[in-house]
Amino acid sequence: MQAHREKTVAPFFPGGHHPAVVYVRSGGCGAAGERVVRVNPDNGYRPPARLVLGVYLRALRESRGELLWATERVGVSGTLVNRWELARFVGEPEKVARVLRFYGVPSDEAHRLVGQFPPRRHRRSESVQGDRFDVFTDHGGVHAWARLRAVDRAASEVVEYAALRLPVSVRTAAYDGWVMRPGPVSAEEGQERFSWLGKVTGNPLQRRTVLLDESVLYRTVGNAALMRRQIRSLVQLVDQEIRDPEAASGMRVRVLPYGARPYPFQDGPAVAAVRVLGRDMVCRPGGPAPVYEAGTQAVLEVSRALTAAAFQEGGPERTRELLVRAAAACPASDEPSAPSAPSAPSEVWTGFPAALS
């Protein structure tokens, strides 16, 4: 019997609506045995709130070192919790809230979260306007941001875009520390509330593409020395990709040059297309609360545009050139500047390259 080895070509297939391209090579046949097949995986719709809950439940359980059947102590079977974690089914909100409380989530937050799910017998609207449960705005405060981080770590595929601040995935500790202060909570409170995330295992096979608007490299964060170190860190990531372009997983960074053709995701500061629990979703982490969307035409368009931008001409070599240019354009002074709102004009350095002026 011939063995088959499959290799997925593209790093991200947006929306789950068009088939993945897969090379299937028969063992021992060499190039002559290679053929291209089209695979259209089952991408059944899941409301975004259900996807977020599934990831959140598993992250909470892992952080506590609990097995699935531990919830039997509060009268909920491990089989049912497993279905929730896989976003296959969410029913009986009181049982879901009971498990959340068992995992340490405050009672009011647990009930607020389960109140966002579609009713058990809800039938999704197929109208042009979509269904009201296609969009989930998580107003859970610090708990919402913890859920966002859990989704980000659990995803198998991430293509994210940033225009105002570098995303967390590529920040140095110094850059992140400056951006997060003064922050919505004190450093001590934030460390206490998010410490459990450090015990959660991320997806070891995650593939991530980070798209940076070129202007984000010229926005003052901290001081020039901090920015030079941050940009050099980005250069190192790009160098890793140049050395190992065939890596099946890892990080890719692309800088979208100023003046690049407009994309539908460029009307906001940050957006990410993620694949989690086998389903595709768009996340918008900017603003007062994270917003998740699934199953809509907008999700398909944004996902397609993000993937198209990731394969822009020039590849990692062009991105490296833009990063080196940004590092050279850092102000000579290393005096720290006071952090300000991301949209403040004073954030942009006066030393922009001529093309950016």
C-alpha cells in the first residue's frame, strides 16, 4: 500500500469558503507522483460567542490542572463540558455558569457571559443582514481581554493587522510595558487577574502572519532607543523566516508600505483573522471591548484581503528593507516621551522618510 504525505501550501485559508490546495505525493514516486487536489473541509457555522466560550473553558480548566470530569463535583458531566470546549453545543445556561464559577469566574461575570449565547432553539437567519448572533462584543472588562488572549493563543492560524501599535505577539517587554501603562488596572491587579494565562499551553503548531502598516514603525513609544531595539527584534524575526522559509509553523512579519493599495481592513487600527476550533472568525481587538464576528460576508472579505496582503510582492526581503529604514529614521535623542493617545498627531516622528511625509 502506498503511503501518502500531504503538504498544505498556503498558510491561511480565509473564511473556510474556498477549498485548500493540497499537494499529495505518493511515497517513492518523486515529482512525477505529485498531484494537486482540492479539499473543502466541513466548516459548519458556530456563533462567535460559542467559539470564545469553548476556548475560554479549556484555558480555565488547563490553568487549574483539572481533568474534564472534575466538573462532576458541581453536577455537570465531563462529556458535556467537552462538547462545550469544542463549541459543538451550548445549552442550559445555568450549567455553563455553574462550571465557570467552579473554575473561579465571578458569578456576575459568568451569568453575563452565558447571556450572550443564542437561545437553545435559535434558528440562524439567512437574510442579507445576517443574524444578530454573528457578532459578539465582549464587554467583560479584564475578563474579556483574558478571553481574547486565550483565543489568540489557541488559534491554529492567525493573520493580524496593526496600524497604531504593534500587536502583543511581536512586542518586546519594554515596548509592551510602555504601551500598557498606566492601563485600565494597576500592574499588581493585572498580574493577579491574568496570572492563570501563564499556565495555559498555547497551540504549538500555530502559524501567524503579522501585517504592520508602515506608519506604526514611526509612532513614538517610549524613546528612540526602545524603538530601535523593538525594530531590531522584528528584523530578527524576519531573518529567521529568510533562513527557514519552508517552516510549517512560526511567525511571519510583513510591512505594508505606505501608499500600498487600500484593503477593507485598513479602516480600523487592528483586526485579525483567526482559525480556532476548526472555524474561522474575525477579531477586532481595538476599542473599548473586543469584537468577534463569524459567518458573514464581511468576515470573508476581510479574511481574503488579509491573506492577499500577506502574499504581497517583495516578501521578507522587502519587509527587512523597510524595517532597517525605520530603525535608521529613529530620532537621535533618547529622551523618553510621555505616552499619549494612539491617534494623537504628536506621536508621529518628524523624521519620516520623504515618501511618508
